[in-house]
Amino acid sequence: NLVAALGAHGYCLWANVNGIELEGVRGAQATQPKSIGHSYCLPRRTADRAWLRGILAKLCAPTGRRLRAKQLEARGIASFCGLVRGGGIGGSRRLPHSLFTTAEIFTAADALLFSQPLPNAARFLAVSVTDLAPMSSQAALFSDAQRPRRLELAMDAINNKFGEDVVQSGAM
């Protein structure tokens, strides 16, 4: 009856209800995340941009570490700042270059959040990277773009071995 009413979708529905798995086991590629991010509710409501940028840097660090741990790079960035009196500022953007280092993530998120004045005090911050793809080993032709990548991977190895924030950026 389901096949007569719904066609091929009716059979899939019947099979799922009866415990028959039609799709099979999904591989590692199917389980890759669509985005990686971090958010934080601020303990102090403030419009102080210097303090908020420090918090944003702290949010970008674990986001970048998780991105690199999964051996991915991102082409999109999303960041948001929730405001005390409702609403918020921020947005998302697809970038012409890939994001890999924490500094690249911070620069892109900072441009989205603080390119306009804060209308009132902030209550939380969030940042995430989107449009994820496997790490590219393609080197830039006229610059040493691999050097910051190698430095980030070395810092991640030290932090993984000795603790979360043993080596960190001065902005934090």
C-alpha cells in the first residue's frame, strides 16, 4: 500500500519502520562536520572592544585547533555578538582564500563583528568556520604561506602534550 501511494519513497519508509537498513554504513567522509565553532556567554556585559577582542581571540583558538585536528580548512566564517537589549551584530561570509590558522580565523571574525559600532553592551560572542574541505598542501607561488601553518601545527602539538593553553597568542 505504501509503495502504491508513495512510490519508491514508500518502500524506504516501510523498510525503516521494519528495521531494514537500506543506506548501509557511512564512511568517514560522510561524518565530517559541516561547521566548527565556539561560543561564550560573557560574565560581564560590556561594549569595551578591546576586552571583547580578547574573548574573540580565545574563541578562535579552540575553533582553529579543532579544525586542524580534523585536518580541514575553511572557506567560510560566521561570527555573532548578542546584545543586552536584544538583537545582535555579525554575519557570515564566504572567503576567496581558505582559513587554517587561528590568526586568519580571528582576522575574518573580527572584520565581521567590529566593522560597525556596538549599539549597546554585548552579552555573548560566537564564531564558527564553515564550508570545510580537506587540508590542501598547495603552496603559494610567491610567498612562504606554509610557514604560519607549520607554526600553528607545532603550537597545537605542544598544547596537546602539555595542556590546553600552554602556548597561546599575545592577544589572549
